[in-house]
Amino acid sequence: MRYAMAIDTLKCVGCSDCVVACQTENNVPIGYCRDWIVEAVDGTYPQLEIELRSERCNHCDNSPCVRACPTGASHYKEGGIVAVYHNECIGCGACIQSCPYDARYSHPEGYVDKCTFCYHRVEKGQKPACVSVCPTNCMYFGDLDDENSDVSRMLKTRKYKVLAPEAGTKPMVYYLI
Ligand code: SF4
Ligand code: SF4
Ligand code: SF4
């Protein structure tokens, strides 16, 4: 089992419904977020291309954040989901410093938080909240070891990229291009 997400940059309209859904589903405090929208501009005027992307923790297969954590609070769950045991986190911030994607934040209650791939929903057979609300259906989630999963089918038929591959973290969030 290897959970992954594929996000279609050609279909994302930057509406932020995924951000709002995540904040509601996961009780993310006001002023913080587990996912966010990036507007990347490429080229030079007048030949400009704009890519809208919903970003979050990449649930890296080779996570510097898990290695950096001194207490074991940052860990892998089944299927490679990277998560934080809040009660084992001392809030030292080593994981925040080690993440090349700035995907973690310090929760006001004293622990570090980030996207969990909504494993509380996934373990019940539901899709992550952000995936389930997207009005353009531009996000796909599933098991890369299952060739019939939504995410496997998209990666078989489309071109894709990952963010900052040079960091060597082996991200499990793929962007369809
Ligand atoms: Fe860790 Fe950052 Fe990778 Fe998420 S994106 S697994 S927080 S290194
Ligand atoms: Fe681990 Fe918490 Fe320190 Fe992050 S802030 S490295 S999760 S103890
Ligand atoms: Fe938020 Fe869940 Fe989507 Fe992660 S998978 S960004 S926790 S809604």
C-alpha cells in the first residue's frame, strides 16, 4: 500500500474550496492552514503561463521531517502517510526546519501540525476532505500499488511532475501537467 495524490494543474481554478474544506474537517485554527493555493507564473511578458496549484505536505517517501524529529512524534503510518503524534511532539520545530516545502506549522496548542492525507477518513474508505469537495474534480487519491486506483490511472495516462525533486524527498503528491 502506497498512498498518493495526483492534482491536475490544468483543471484547478484556484477557488480555495480545498483549503476551506480542510480547515473545517481538521479543525485547523484560524490563520493557519494544512493546504494552500499557489499561483506560479512562468515565461516572460506577453508569453506568460499561469499554473494554479493546491499544495500540501507531500507525504515524502524519504522524509527529512521524520528523520529530524528527536522524539518519534513524526512518523509513517500505513501506506506511507507522514503524521505527527501530537502528544509526543515537544514543539522543537526541527521538522519545520527540515521540510523543503514549508508544509508544517506550529499549532497554538504547542505541537506541530500538517496535512495527514485525512487518514481518519481514508481508513473508513472515504476520500480526503479536499479531494471530495473540489468542484472541478481535479484531485485524485489512492493506492499506487493498485493499478486501478484513481491516482494510478491518472499517472499512467498523463504527464506529471513533483515539486522540488532535487530535494530528494520522493514526494507522493504528483502534479498533472
Ligand atoms: Fe515531511 Fe515536508 Fe515531506 Fe511533508 S512535505 S513529508 S512535512 S518533508
Ligand atoms: Fe518532532 Fe514535534 Fe520537534 Fe517536529 S516539533 S521535530 S514533530 S518533536
Ligand atoms: Fe487537508 Fe486532508 Fe486535504 Fe491534507 S488531505 S490537505 S489534511 S483535507
